[in-house]
Amino acid sequence: MREQSVVETGFYGEFGGSFIPEDLQKVLDHLALEFEKYKDDPEFQREFRFYLREYVGRENPLTEAKNLTKKLGGAKIYLKREDLNHTGAHKINNVIGQILLAKRMGATRVIAETGAGQHGVATATACAMFDIPCTVYMGKVDTERQALNVFRMELLGANVVPVEKGQGRLKDAVDAALEDLVENYQNTFYLLGSAVGPHPYPSIVKHFQAVISEESKRQILEKEGKLPTAVIACVGGGSNAIGAFAHYLNEPNVRLIGAEPYEAPAMTEGVAAVIHGFKCLTLLDDNGEPKPTYSIAAGLDYPGVGPEHSYLKTTGRAEYVTVTADEALEAFQILSKTEGIIPALESAHAIAHAIRLAPTLTDEDIIIVNLSGRGDKDVNQVFDLLNK
């Protein structure tokens, strides 16, 4: 590997950049140029919007959680229903955008990493539709606790590779995918699922996930005639949150709040460091290596966070709070019982903070919670946790 250096683009303050081998840098420089070429191209946008509408099922509703609001008192709560997307989460938004980019770049093979499995399922789904071979790397521990999503990916024709080294979790799956890309970059497109990694991936993921806040901003103005007091989203790597925040970043009166696991508090306890080819707030052990992490929500089990989130935290534009596993489990049950909506364990972290925050506000305030995914994948795990 060459001496670490950083391209001049792709920074959010001190965070981001590209700390990667020279051969891989050439690949990502080409990806950055192709992304800039196509992201605002009218034909590309037309095709992207077509698949969001006809395949993903957008736009999805901004649902008023009337029963939850009544139960808690205080602010009115709305749910941005990413759980209603095809494949059950926000991940498909970015996957459609990137696979259309991969097609234009002539890739004949797609690889991806996944934690909770939702990004892997979304990638396998799109690869099936576009008839592109797909390999998904997943930590061995995550394959065991998300066995249903592994079966879904295989049913969709993907080759799921369990990663045993390290902790056998999301970080290790990312490592394996990057190794694959270095070896096979001539014909392979790495469809990265979160707002992390070396430039241009954080920018790409934000661009395609920004549809979440594009819709919610228009929807809340139609429903309430004003912007929300706060937008809350769970944060692991940060893709659903950066999408939920994007169109409110220049609205200083809208609080942006990320909810991360108490057990993996990269935003609240992390320090600036390089991980997976980019600089972000990272949990480090005594040897300066990424610290082992654990969350009941596999999609939040990551020792770092996206570079733009690191920037938003250090500049004070966004707030980041921790939610314990017990609080997330309670929120999982509360939303299920009050609204008839079973959330993903990842999303339950955001719901948990809304449950804390709403009673401290008035009935003139509005909270939008990004319900990033549905909880089908987690029901067996929650059953086991509650019946221990």
C-alpha cells in the first residue's frame, strides 16, 4: 500500500477523504467522474425515478402516529414510511441508483456488504431484476442472527459469503468486500450500502437517499403548513439518517437528531481516525485499532460512522444520542402495540428517542421519525430476547 494520502475532494471539514491503495484510488477516481457525469443527467434521473416509482413503490407515506402521540403527550409524531418500500427498508433507494450507474459503467459483476441483511437483500433484488451476478459479504455472526435474510438473498440468486475473520460482523464484511474489489476491479462494481467508505461513496449514498427528506419536507408542508421541530433517525454507518436530514440541513430551526446504540457509541465517544479508507469519528481500542462493537440491531453494529455525520456532530448542526438495547426493545413493542407497525430494531432506536423527546415538547411541535425498515427480519430475534 502506498503512503496514506487523501484526494482533495470528498471532505466534510476534516472528515472523509480517501486513504486507499493507489490501484484502488484509480478505480474510485473513475467512479467519481462517472457519478458526476450521470447524477444530474436527465435520462439517468428519468430512469432512476421510474424505478423508484414502479419498482420500489415511492413515494411512501408520511404517516401521523396518532395513537403514539396521544399516549405520550407533547409533540405530534409522524413516521416516514421507508418500511413500506419493496424489500422493506430504505436501502433499495441507493441500490437502484448505484446499479443504474454500474450498468452505465459496463460492470458485469456486483458485490456488496451487509450487516442486518437489508442492503444485501436490496442488492440481490436489483441484481436479479437487472440480471447481474451478485456476491454479498456478511459477517458470520450476522448470518446466524439474520438467517432469514440470508435465505432471501440466496433465493434471489446471490452468493452469500460468511466472513469469519475478526468479529464476524459488519466491519469484517466491509473488509472482505474491499479486498474483493482490489482483486477484481476490472469487471466489478462495489455497491456500498451505507454513507461510509472512501470518496465518492458517502456522496453517492447521500445523493440517492436524499429522496427520503425530499419527500418528507414536501409532505409535512402539505399536511401541517410548517417544517418539523425535529427529524430523528437511527445511525450506524448513517445512510438512512443522512437521507432523512439532507433537505433540512439548510433549515437551522429544524433539529436533526441521530440515535445510535449505547453499545456502539461512535458519535458520542469516538475520536477522529481512519477506518475503511476514510476519516471519521471511530471507536478505538487501547492499540489504536477499531474497537469491537455489538448492537442488538445488526445494521448499527459498526465502530465508525459516515464522514458527514462526523462533521455535523463536530459543528453542532446535528445532535447524536445513545439508546440502550432495552430502550430499543421497549420501543419495538410500543410502536407495534400502538400503531400496528412493527419496526426494524435499527429504527426502534429512533422511535425510542422520540418516546423520550415528545413529552418534553408542546402540541405545537412536530417530530418526524424516519422509520428506516420493517421488523419482519427481527421478530425471531426479539422473540428469543424477550423469552430468555
